[in-house]
Amino acid sequence: MKLLRGALISLLISVLPVFSMPSASPLEPDSQSAADPTGNATTSPQNTASPAPASPIYRVPSEYAYFTAVTKPMPSYPQEALDKEMGGDVILSVEYSTDGSVTDVQRIVGDPVLAKASMEAASNWKFLPIVDKGQKSRGVSYLGFRFLVKDHSVGSSFPFGKWQETPRDSATADPKARPGRVRISSGVAAGNKIGGSNPRYPESAKDNLVEGEVDLRAVIDKQGGISLLEIVKTPSQDLAISAIEAVKTWRYKPYILNGEPVEVETVIVVRYTLSFR
């Protein structure tokens, strides 16, 4: 007998939201799903054997792929890149098999030296298999890595876009310059929220009695939509994906500073609480 009869979700909004995660969509089984428009080489081994009938390939949203990756090693910062003070973003196309193992990695964007390190790391990622109508399928998605020269670190620039820090105001700033991104409290952001979907409590999280807060770092654009979103803290992958799906649909009134709309940075907290009867 299940003790769990219901679940409540209370939302604490640190700031705006807007987008809904697209569902995985099938590709043609024999299409080049991970084709690189730049014609760069792939890390996939050559297979001379006669191919077996191909299972369907699904385009997987990068945010979903990231949070369903059970193994995700980060690249090492290449010494050559450090010596030359090279940094920046690398975006890769990855294809994985029915067991979640990566079978193909291609460079889409990024310096070749940084991309090589990224591709070596990405080839060792492993994802939860995609199951469609009881059958496991292949997936194709994108991974992004950001190499920061200043502290010799490597982080993820996906799944929610490239997080770019905006320089803060300084004593030398031009007071007549157009305002840039500003930080606002979650309470101020909550007061400006005008719409969006409510999060759904995942059945898997309810069955496993998982609850807690998902903290999302967000940028709200000048039109009141979410332009960047990053997971700061989450109790589980299921809750993180649920929060992302909802928060990306939220919309806010534009934040006005000195008579002009500006980008806003904030933190959104989505709280999941189980209730029993």
C-alpha cells in the first residue's frame, strides 16, 4: 500500500522564468544525425562490418541529456592552451547508443586544441538509455564546455546556454552609458512574474520520497523572458528536469532602470514538498 497520496509544490521565486523543454523527437534512422557542418573529424572508430538494422535516433534536448548523464567527466585543460593563454567555449555534437554509451563525437564550435580535450572527455560520457514504447533507442544531443584561462578551470557551458558574466559597475563607468545586466532579489523578481506553467512533481521522485529545493540561476532578458538558466543545487535529476521544464515557460514584466528595460540576473527557487494523508 502506498503511503504517499499527494504532493505539493510551493514556489519561491528569486526571479523570472521562460521556456519549455522540447520533447525528444525522432530522426530518420539512417540520417546523419550528428553531422558536423564544418566538416571536422569525428572520434568515432571506423566500422567495416555490415551494419545491423538501425534503431531510431532521437534528438535529445541538451538540458535533458546533461541531467540524465550518469557519467560525465570534464576535460583536462590542455597544457598547450594554458601556455598560450587560450580559453573559450567548445560545443560538441554527441551521439549515444541504446545502452547510453557515446558512439560519435564531433566538434561544432571551438578551438581545435580545446576541442580535442573536450572530445576525449565527451567520448567517456554515458547517458540513461532512451526508451520509446518499451524499446531502447539511440540519442543525439549537444555538450558544451567552457575553458577559463584566468583560473585554469573547465566548466559546462550547457545545458542552458552560455553563461556570460556581465562586468559590474565601477568607479570609472560612464554614468550616461546604457544600463547593463543588474542583479535583483528573488522577491522583486517574484513580484514581476506574470505567467508560466507550474512544475509537475515527477512520479519517480514521489515513489522514492524525494523532496527539497531546486535552485536555478537565471538571466531575464529585456522582454521578460528567461535567456539563460543554470542549475545551482538540486536534490535529484528528476526534480531538476521538472523545474527546468516549468521555469523556462515563465514570463515577467520587463525590469526598468533609468527609464529603460534591462537584463536581470537572479536566483529562482522551486521547492518540492511531499504531503501524506
